[in-house]
Amino acid sequence: MNNQTHDGAVPFQPFWNDTPIKTYLFDAFSVLLPAGEQFVISVVESAALQLQQRSTLAEDSRRFVAEERAHQRAHRLYNQQLEKQGFEVSKYEIAIEKDLASVQSKLSLKAQLALAAAFEHVTAVISRVALRQGGLLSTAESTQTRLWRWHCREEVAHQHVTTDLLRALGIPYRQRIFWFMAASALLAFDVLRHVHGFARLDIQRRRVSAGQVRRAAGRLLLRDGMNLGLLAVGWGGYFLPLKADATANCQ
Ligand SMILES: [Fe+2]
Ligand SMILES: [Fe+2]
């Protein structure tokens, strides 16, 4: 397929997720995913070494890692497409990779697991709201919506793995909540930064006007009240204490 116009420029793609702001939000998450998933994979692999290797949780952890590797490959390609559209995605990806590697080198395995479980919780909460009828994902068929639906379903289905590992390794409530707050702040900062970068570039090159972006953001706040409410409730659910079990998986 030739994507170039007669003057050699790559033509603008339509906003695949109905509005500019919802498209930017999911594209912004995609930027975080290859490095974020690498972090989670490496933590789950290390944590799973503490388990009886024939336990259900060890088996679930192996499946979890295989799924995350597949997501990682898919989002690397997705991000390459964003780069081709003119967004400076690889620059962000490298910075996130470096930040996470440096955080990982300084933290104990328990702290790393608390951080990874927090990322997984936030991802699963967003995934549930993305997938619901009238949720944050467009019902229109596109490569992006198909990829996100597949990814979101697997996130919802495997979220219990990191929670089970938290229980199995006995992560204290305070440590779990501390890293949850840190993960939430980090994700919110990075996603908003990328959304801002995408919008600024598109406004500069007249793919969209500043007014259209503002109106799309306003509509998200006003018309997606239920989705935003569900996000808040799901996020807050992390403050509930975990039920004690699964310690039988430990060596
Ligand atoms: Fe994933
Ligand atoms: Fe995941």
C-alpha cells in the first residue's frame, strides 16, 4: 500500500478512536507499553522463581509472561506506525526504558513486585472500561481497535497473577499502596505528557484545530461520566485489603 501523497508527505490518518483526545489517550498508553511490559515480565519471572515450579501460580506466571511478550511485540509495531505518522515516539520509549531500568536496579524484588502489580491493576481497570458497551474504545473496526480489544481482554483475564504473587510473597499492605500511588502518578504524568505532545504536533501541522481538541476533551469529561466513574471506582478498589491465601505456592 502506498501511503505517500504526490508531494511525498504521509497523509493524515483518521482518528481511529472516534475523537482526537480518545485516540491520543490510547496511543499515549501504547508508547508506555513495550518498556512497561518488559519491566512487568522481568519482575514476574523473578518472583515466580520463589514458587514451587509445579504450582498453579508458577504455571499462570509463565502464561502471563508469554502473553505480555506478545503484547510487547504488537505495541512495538503499533508505535512504529505512530513514528511514521510523525510522532516522536521512539524518543519517549527510550526515556521510559531507561527510567524503569534505573528504578528496577534500586528496588528490592518485593518493591518491584508491588510496582508491577500496581501497573497491572491500573491496566486492568482501564481495560474493563475500554471494553464495556459504550466504553472508551470505539466500536468501529480498525487495526487499532482489534489490537486493543485483544490486549484489554488478556489484561483483564491475567490481572490476578500479580495479585496472587503479592499474596504469595507476603507484600505488606503499606508497601503495596505506596507503590500503587507512585505507579498511578507516574502513569498519569506520562500519559498526559504524551497526549499533550500528540495534540501539540497535530495542531501545529493542522491535522486538527485547538478548538476541536478542547471540545473533544470537554465531551470526554461530560459524556463519558459513567466511564470516568468506573475508572475511579476500579482504581480505588486497590485500597481494599487482599484476602489471605495462595501462600501454598511458595517454596
Ligand atoms: Fe499487556
Ligand atoms: Fe498485563
